[in-house]
Amino acid sequence: MKRLFKNSVIVILLFGTAIYLHSCKKEATPPVVKTTTVSEITKTTASIIGNVTDDGGTEIIETGICWSTSLNPTVSSNKTSKGKGTGLFISSITGLTANTRYYVRAYAINSAGISYGNQISFMTTLFNEGSTVPTLITAEVTSITSVGAVSGGTIINDGGEDIIDKGIMCTRITEDYDWDYDEEVTIYRNGPGSGSFVNNLSGLTPGTTYSVKAFAVNAVGTAFGSTLRFTTDFGEPQPDLTYGSVSDIDGNDYKTIQIGTQEWMAENLQTTKYNDGNSIPNVPDIIEWSNLSTGAYCWYNNDDAAYKAAYGALYNWFAVNTDKLCPTNWHIPSDEEWTVLITYLGGESIAGGKLMETGTTHWLHPDHKATNITGFTGLPGGFRYTDDGFGHADYPFDALGFWGFWWSASEYSNIDAWIFYISFYDSSLPASSDLTTIIKNGGMSVRCVKD
């Protein structure tokens, strides 16, 4: 009986000890994990090291890295999986976007749950190490017309990066300038991608020299092909232009042309008489000319045989102001009437070219951008100085072949009146508000407009 009791006590003690030991066993907790470093960053990849420092009392069933462009990424964002166990692990992430900030955290999972390490951020690079700007050539300019041409380029090497944009840059040249001094640049874009590309250059000015160069852009920067120059063809008058005619009191016949709502003489006036039959004094001497306060005319260089037929006469403004200079039913255009013409032709910057005779028979410079699409046939008749004390008494005439000047009927002051001009170096015809006025004793050409 004693032995039985003793054995029973032992069994009870052992069972109680087992119950006690089980009740004292530690409960599992989520692991402890750290995000340590980010390295080997490129524009699309990076390597991240994590470290599981405590398994939480139970087996680690998954570790890895999660990342996002937003704060506090989770495994529901992008993630890698690196397997089980504690300690250091390295994980590479791919498919990233260049030049972008990312946030990363290491994670670890056990039966008790998931834990995240501290957050680290980094920027992907803009381009790969060793990349350069593209290499390209500018294609020969072809199919040149008075208002257009064709050019392009070929990308020889993308520099190790995707081509973001490419195309042609085109600018008008007025002198032998570098691009830094050129006028406004027009850009024709072909978009991303390598290889060859072609552009139709449009809206160009006839008889004008342009520079073109191809460009290509990648993540490293912009590269250019060689600069090429070309000159557009001179335009011709519209084929359906119909000229009229008018005669002055001297019997000189002039072509006339309708431009918008106005009918203009298409040649410079050369009459030596007012329309009432009175003679206009011909004053060759510059001193006498400079002292006049009444109407007069002269020929360029006082040589009617050489200059009358092409350029007409040069008149002072006092002759203009008589209202008798033009043929009957015609008159000298006012400032407002010149402005109507300029507006109809598209504005100051291009109106002059549409009025200028093409070619170099009279215009001595090849870049005057003439089209004469109006049939106006503006000529560079030059002008006559007054004796202003600056040596013009010995050199009274100037600008033939380079500038054409015409009087306006509008007075500016007791001394000056408005004129309008076109020049060899651009296609503008400035409105009077942008023009320096000329002394009334100056000698300018005259065009008449119909009443």
C-alpha cells in the first residue's frame, strides 16, 4: 500500500511539472528586421541589404524588400522575396524609372505576423554610367522652293541612352552671323526614337538664306549635327496678276496694280509737271535744293538718262504737298493709306518683301527677300540728302540699289514728314509709328494711289 501511494505521488508530481513548464513557455512575436543600406544604384536598378536580428521566437518564413515612390511601402506595393532565416540578406530591385525618388523597407514574416524595417529613400540616376550625348549628322537640304525646303538627319549613335526627341532647327540669316546672333529659330520636331528622320521646312521667305542643323536629345543632353546653309528661290509675281495703266501730264505711261481695296502705281512717278500743266523746277544744286520751301524735283545723280526710266524722279515734300503731283484722279498716299497696305499684306515684318522686285537687276544684295507677289515692283531708288553740314554737299545722293523710299502725304511737323521704305536686308515695311521721319527738303521717290 505504501509503494502504491508513493508511485501515485511521483506521477502526480511529474504531471504537474509538465503543466507548469508548458504554461511558462514564451509566446511567439513578429520578428525584428532592419533596412541597412542601398547600393549599386543605376537609372533602373538598386541593391538593398536587410537584416533580421530577432526571429520573434519562431521560424522566419519569408524575408525581402518592398518599395514604392510613396512613403512607407508595404508588401502590397512592389516586393522581392529572399526566403527564410535570420541574419543579413541582399535583394536587387529592377524596373525602376530613371531620375525618380524611391522609398524602401526590409520586411520579415513569421507565424506571429510581419514586421518592417526602417525606411530609406534614394534617387535613381538620370542616365547610365558611361553614357554620352548622341552622335548625328544633318541631312543635305533638298527640294528648295521660294517658301520651303526638305532636310533632316541621321542618328549615328544614341550615346547609350534612349533618344527623347529629335528634329531640325532652322533660322533666317541676315548677315554672316553665328547662331548666337540669328533671328528667331523655328524647331521642327520628330519625337523620340533613333535612326533617320525627315522634315518639310515650310513658311520660308523667298530669296532668303537660312541655317539648318539637326538635333537629338537623350538623358545626358542635346547634340547637334553640322550647320548647313541654303537660300530659297526668288518668288515670282502671281500668274494671274492683271496690270492696268495710267498716264501723267508729261505723257509718261505707268502700270497700275490692284492690291486689296487699293489701286497703286506699279512704277515710280517721273513727271516734270504738276497735273495743272505748271512745270516743277528741276534743282540739281544741293545748296539751292536745301534752301527750298517750294516744290522741286531732281534725278538721281542728276542723270536722267541713267536713272529716269527705272527709278523715276526724286521729289521734295513741298511738291508732294501741292496735291498736284499725281495724275488726275490719283494722289500721294497718306500715312493711313500706307498702313492699310501694310495690314493687308500681313503686317510690317513681311509686307516689304511682297512689294519688292525680285532678282538683282536693281537690288544689289541677294538677301533682300523679295517676292513681288503683289506686282508692286518696289525698286531701290535711293534718296537725296540736304546740305546738313556733314559733307553731303560733295555726296548728295545715296542708297541706290539698297533702299527704296517713298513719301507719305502726312506731315509730321513743320520740318519733317512721314516716309515709308523697303531695304535690302529684310522684308519689313515699317508703319509710320515705327519710322524716323525725314526732313521735307529730302528727295524721295513717289508712288500714287487711285482716288
